[in-house]
Amino acid sequence: GGKDVQGRYTDYTCNMSAQFQGRVIRWTPVITNECATETPTSTPTITLTPTPTQTCPTSWVAAPSPTWSGSSDQLTGVEALGSNNVWAVGATSGYTGMVQHWDGTQWSAVPDDPPGYSEILEAVSALSANDIWIVGSYNYGSLGGTLTEHWDGAQWTHVLSPSGGTNGWAGLSSVSALAPDDVGAVGTTDRIGS
């Protein structure tokens, strides 16, 4: 800030740019990979012109979804490989599975490989951009079973999975991929045994 004849500060500013005696003093936050944070530098920086700084968003921002069809649509699982590679899964109110991908700018629908019946996608887990798993359930009348699909970097492929019994209902609600040959999923069934 500015000083008087005795060397005492007469003006001050905190965490912002200011002008004292014709000089602009610029406060510069430290930029991190996650977001700009307001951390003061250890020594003041004096420049002739102010420099704009990047700041963090202060709230969540809604991004339109391309496959949203009704008020009962739900996204129930999300997996982020990075700020420009996020996958979300769920189902429409008509029991059609939804797979969506965020590329850093917008969401886009990605067709999955349903078993030919109604489906609900519940969870997603990713090892890499070309090794992603989704789980859920399919329904056919009063019967249903577990649903497992795999992304190879280009398309989703339906992978057969055990359904926990015969002539009953079963579904998977969570998945965790630990390695290409180590993927686990859990869920529920209305039958115990076979």
C-alpha cells in the first residue's frame, strides 16, 4: 500500500488489484491443475497494467443431456477418467438404457448394446478409455436378469453374466473394475439358489 512520511502504510488492499500513487499493484493467485485458487504470492508484484486472472466457478452448472425424454429419466452412475472423458449411465422413463459421454464441452448419447428387452443401467467403472464396464438389469415381462456391457474404445458389447437363479429376477447395481481380468459386480435377486 501507500506510505506516509514516517513510513507507515496509509492505504491497503487484500486479495485484489489496486492502484496506489499511479502504480498498479497486481495480486496474482496461484493456478493449480484443478482450478485457480486465491493464494497470495510471497512478494508483491508491481506492474503498469492489471492482468486478468482465472477464477474457479462458484456453483454447479447444468449441461443439457441429449437423450433426456421425461421427468422420470435417471442417471444413476458416473465415472470420470478426466475432465474431458466422463461417462454416465441410467435409464429413461420407458426403461431404455442411457449411456452418455462428456467430452469436456458437452454430453452426447452413445448407443449401448442392449439384450433386446427393456433395460436399466445402474453403474459404470473404467480402467482406461478403452476398458469400461456398465452393469444393470434387463426386463422381459415378469422375468429379468443381470446386464453387463463392455466398452472397447469404439463400441459397447453385451457380455453374458450370471443372473443368480432360474425363472426369477436379478439385477446388478454396482461394478468395480480393478484390472482387465478383475472386475466385480454386486446386485440383488428374488431367488436364492437354483
